[in-house]
Amino acid sequence: MFDFMMATTPEICGELGLRLRARRLMQGWTQVELAERAGLSSGTVKNLEKRGQASLESFVQIVAALGLADDLGELFRLKVASIAAMEKAEQAKRQRAPRRTSR
């Protein structure tokens, strides 16, 4: 099993590309078909699957074309373990990051 916590950024990108490729193949689509459905070039699909390289927007378009957009809903969702953590998370939604002081 792939360990996202121990992986480097290029390794994570590569793994995501491989997973999207597996989903595409499961649906019986070629890279060209997926590219057409996503409104992208086949080179973009090829780069994502082979090297894990694509813009965030292209990545989302491919995910949506594969019918996986719902899976993005849980990405980065705050996980709350206690009432105190829940209150802190709620405050974080309403606060801005502290201003940086110029040096």
C-alpha cells in the first residue's frame, strides 16, 4: 500500500497519475477518449498518467470526467476529535491568517 505520509511530492503525484490511469482503463477508455471527455489535450492526460504532472485545473477536469468528483469532497476536510477541536476549527473558518511584518 502506498504511504502518502512517507512519500515525496513527485512520488505522490506519480501515484495519483497511476490511480487515474487505472480508473480510465477500468472504464475502457483510451487516453484520447478521456481527454475529449475532459476537454483537454491527450498530451495532458499522458503527462498526468506517466509523470504525475498537470495543472490543478486539468487534474480536476480529468477527475470529473472519470466520475470521481465526489471523491474530492473529503479531501482536506477538517477532522474533529473533540468539542474543543471543533470550536477551534470553527474559529479558524472565520479568522484571517496573521499579517506578516515587513523586515
